Amino acid sequence: GSSSYIDVKKELTTPPVTIDVKPLPSGKPASFSGAVGNFTMTSSISSNNVKTDDAVTVKVQISGNGNIKLVKNPEVAFPNDFDVYDPKVEVDIKTTTAGSSGTKTIEYMAIPRYAGDFEIPAIAFSYFDTKSDSYKTITSEPYKLHVEQGKGGGTSPVVSNFSNKESVKYLGKDIRYLKVNNVHFVPNNELFFGSFMYYMCYLIPAILFIVFFFIYRKQVKENSNLALVRTKKANKMAVRRLKNAGKLMKENKKEEFYDEVLRALWGYLSDKLSIPQANLTKDNVEAELAKYGVDDALIKEFMDILNTCEFARYAPAQASDAMDKLYELTVDAIGKMENTIKK
């Protein structure tokens, strides 16, 4: 009655698989940022009529088959004097043997500060269509927005839509007109000429003119370069985004952690180089960093982090300290960048 079964060790190997990776053809549209597959895009605006200091939300949905997770947010160009916030992104993806499919929903929020009539230009999204082997561009309709004066903003000027964004950015913040109400006249038999008040009437306007001249000149100089303003924000924004990544790392949410680091890096590079995220790709970011005098070693660090994040999201479980190391590398790379690019 001995057992008729025995354990036999056998080594099994799968046949090798050859993957043919074709390069994307030339002639990429300006709004192409790496989307490959077959997609559709819809967009909507929360309201076409709002009051100053009320939020306006533009919602964009990209659906289809392909690398939806890697699709960068299309650029929504709000008027220049709107306060614009980081978009809220939700991704719903199903992965099967046929590939990945699903929807990416992006909500862009901005707050108008001035009354007037504005236009949000058409939103463009380009992708490489694998069925026709060609680039395709989807464009939304532009949105017209009427902003009425809200409560508590009576001093804000009413402005119309504008072609030169710089021309209205500081409208209402420049030197105000001098008020000349309640002018008091004195008889000329009172000896005003040569008196203390006579000299003060010359001296005070002269002092005010000099003070306002220097304040105005400094304001114009600082704000004529929007890139400077964005650079000052860059490090603060990166640290905030990496804090979210740090929380995800502690919660051991691997996939979300790498997504968050990617978002932080692309957002940081966009702010630092003053280039919209939609125009930044792995193909051109090296050249753009080199233009700003970033050394090859630091450029390689950034590219390694980007590549590691993209690979790690789909790779099998790695060592538990892999996220820690990547987090430290990212903080270190941004720190070095802050010391490299000085504007």
C-alpha cells in the first residue's frame, strides 16, 4: 500500500517573445504629448455667466484605448488675470489582454478677479492613431465667459477681452489719479508765496513722485518677466506635490506613489522652464534643460527618475525600499536644480 506518487523536479521555459518597437513618425502636432492609441475627447464649462471671485470649472474627458495613464493634461489657456489652480485628475482604467482602456477626467478651476467678457480658447489634444498610423488632433469649441462684478469688489475696473495679456495684468494696481476735491483758495493779500506751506506744496508732490516712480519701476521690472514669478513658485509647488507622494509611500500605495512623483516632476519642470506641460515630452525635455545650463549628470538624474516611475508602475513588486530611494533621489534632484537655474 505504498504511495504511487513521487515528486519530480522539472524546469519549464517559455518560448522567447520578440517585440518590434517602431519609432513615432516625424511631424508631431504641437499639442501631441505622447498619447498613443485611439481616443475621443469631450469638454464642458460649469457656467458661461459668473461673478468676480466665483470659481469657473472646465471639465475635459479623454476616453479610449491606449496609454491613458501616461496622457498629459491638455492645456487650458485661461485669461491671464484669472487665478488658476492645479487641475483635479481622476483616472478609471481597465487592463485586459487586449490592452488598456478607460477614461481620464481633468477638472481645471480658475477664479476671475475682474468683470468683463472673456474667451477661453479651444482646447487641443493630439494622439497617434494606431489604426491609421497617423497623428490626429481633437479640438473643443472655445468658451465665451461673461463675468459680472460681485460683492465687495467695487474698486475693480471693468475690462473687456484682450489680445495682449500683459496689458491688463496689473490694471487697477498702478498709480491712481490724484484727487483734487475740496480745494481751498486764499486771498492773495495773505502772504502765501515763500511761506512754509508754499514750499511743502512743491516738496510733497516731488517726494511722492520719486517714491511712486521707484515702486512703479520695480513693479514693472519684476512683473514684465512672468517666467520669474513662475520660477519662484516652482520649488514651493514641487515640495507640496512631493508631500502627497510621501504620504502615499507611507501607505505603501505603490502605483499611486509613482503617479504622484511623475505629476510632481512634470509640473515642476513645466514651471521651472516656463513651458506648458502639454509641450514637454521626454523627447524634448533633455534639450530644454540643457538650454538652461543644467549639467548632463543632473539631466540624467531627472530622466532616470522619469523612466523609473513609468516602468515601476507596471513592474512586479520590488524591494520595499525602492520607493524610499526614488523619493530621496527626486528631492535631491529638485534641490540641485534649484541651485542650478537662477533667474
